[in-house]
Amino acid sequence: MKVLGYNIHISKRNDTQTPQPPPQQESNNNNSNFSNGLLFGSLGGFSSNSAMRLSAVYRAVDLISDSIAMLPLETQITDSNGYKSKFINHPTYSLLNKQPNKLQSRFTFIKLIIQNIVVNGNGFAYIVRDGEGNAIRLQYLRPENVIINYNELAGTLSYGIAGFKKFVEPCNMLHFKKYTIDGVQGISVLANAFNTLQISNNTEQAANNFFSNGCNLSGVLTVQGQLSDTQKEQIRSSWAQAYNSTGSGLAVLQGNMQYSPIQINSKDAQLLESRQFNLTDIARFFGISPVLLGDLSHSSYSTIEATMLSFLSQTLQPFLELLELEFSNKLFRPSETNLSVNFDDSKLIKTDKVALASYYSQLFNIGSMTINDIRKDLGMPKIDGGDNSFVQLNLSTVKNIVGNDTKNVE
């Protein structure tokens, strides 16, 4: 069956048949990566492409995907004591941090995945392995080209890819989903926010009609007496030529003329207010403060600072976690249980110089980072003597303090 634009096969036996490509949808050769995988054609003709034309939706999707795509993605190894370090020599390190496939950089690949999670509910990438089972390429897949084949009774899952002759096992398919009710398929933000998005789209159309169909008259020029059509056109043209080219200037009226400006009435004001409400509601669905979508009406320096902290911890962190777990669970061989994939989220604070200085200062003062460690993070060359760790001299353990007090008493 087809649910939210996806082909979901729920079978009661083991499927060995060749997966068939999903039905072709009406589209041109320049389909965007948002595609039409999630269609609302049966609900008023509103689609995901229509949603992306709403400025608030576009900004939310672009902000989330860009913020995650810019973060370095590293393969790390955990030693016997639980300490993690970069595993630069592992094949997946360059694959994840530089170029997952020949067509896309890490930034483009991760951005596409996040866009699909948000807009379509599911993001897919096929893992290409060498003869030893090492991942050598991550092939991005458009969601509408993937068939989710779920055997409900057996609890088995496989994937069909358009053009592939055999089903793909879950271990070779990266399947990213954030919101799901069955653990098998993801549901997009747009599906849950359909009512709000449709109302917002209708409001935008109404506002466009208001401003384009003669409802945005600046005023009325009244002339005493009867005028012919030719005289009306001459007065209108001469007035527009003299005063409307720049929108400013001093108008000179003849004795029988009177200019009356038109004010926006209460109903028109409510239309504009509803657009503001729609932005707030869309921001709520995406888990983003309206400030980040361009609404600065209630912002201040303190609220912007709190907004950024909320964005990092409540909006981005869940996405980072789900990507890290999916990569870590499927990219490595069964014997490589000590390997994991992690984002370096320290880059998120590098634009805030005050927060960055405080961050490095605290780590340096407790001996967690050396001067050269900090310089390396900042892209600066190492210096002589910069590998020494330093700690505050006025700090000590409770045991030492108690021991010294006992000696003083004796």
C-alpha cells in the first residue's frame, strides 16, 4: 500500500521476488531534491513543493540542514579505558568527513539526508562495500525510489531500490527517520503540520490578492464636477507621473481637487496578523524559535542568546544523535564494536567568540586541553612548549586537605 507517498509492502511471507520500481509520478526533468515523495494532492492539492514555497518553511528546513551539514563527521575508536580518539586511518573516516560518493561532498550529502527527513519523513543511503565488508561508498537515494518491504508476522525488514534486482538487507541501507509511530517508516513534519501549512498557504494567497488586485490603493483624488473618461485618464496619468515615481514629494492641488489617503481597515490588519500567527505556528512544528525564522518583533540580545542555546540542544541534538547511531550501527563490521561515528559539534559555538573563549579557557584551566590542542582546533600552527597541561595551583583533593589539617593538629 502507499502511505504518505511511500510504497510500503506489509507481507505475511518471505519475499524473494524482484522489487519493482515505484510508480512514476508526473514530474519534469528538473525535480528538486524535495521531490513529490510526500503528496497532499487528495487534501486540497497542497504538496511538499508548495510548502517549500512558504518562506518560513524554506528557512526552517534550510537552517536545520545547513547547521548539521557544516559539522565535521568523524570515525572514532574507543580504547579499553573508555577514551575516544579519532581513527583517521579507517576507511570510513575519509568517506564520512570528505566525500561519501563521487557526486556529493559531505556537506551536500548530509544536507540532502536532513532535508528528506524533515520534508519527506525518511532519508536513505545505500552502503556499497568491498570484498572485506568495509564501506567504500554511500549512495544517496531519493525516497520515492525506495520500497520499504516489512514482513509483519516475521518481523523482518528489507528495502527495494528502483533498478535493483534484489532486496537490500537493513545492514546495507542507511534509513534515517525522526518521527515514527511504527519504527519502520518515518512521518514528516509537513504531514503533521498539514493544517497549519494549508492555512498559511491560503493566507499568503489572500495577501497576494490584497496587494495585487487593486486593494493596495494609496489614496483617492477627488475632482468636483463631471469628467469625461479622457479627462480622468489625463489627470490620473499626470498625477502618477508627477508624484508616484519615487513615492515621495510635495503634491500641488488645484482649487477643485482633494486627495484622501486610504487606511488599512481592521479586517485587512487581521489578515496581516494571521500571517504573523502562521509563522509562529510553523516555527513551533519545526521546534525553532520564530526569531530564527526572521521574526525579531519580540527579540533582544538575551533572548537571542537563549534562542541559540535552545536551537542547539533541543532542535539539532536529536538529529545529530539519530545520524550518529545509524552510522555507527551499520557502517562497521560486526567485529568493530569499538568504533563509532560522532559529529564535532564544537563548530557550532565558533561563531560566538565570547562563548568560544570561555569554552577553551575552562578546558585549559582544568588540564583537559593544552595550548597546542586549542591552536589545532582553531586552525593555527603548534608552538614550542604548547603540549604541556596546566592546572590551577589553588585546587587540591579533599583527601590532601584533610591530611594536611591532621598534620597541623599534631
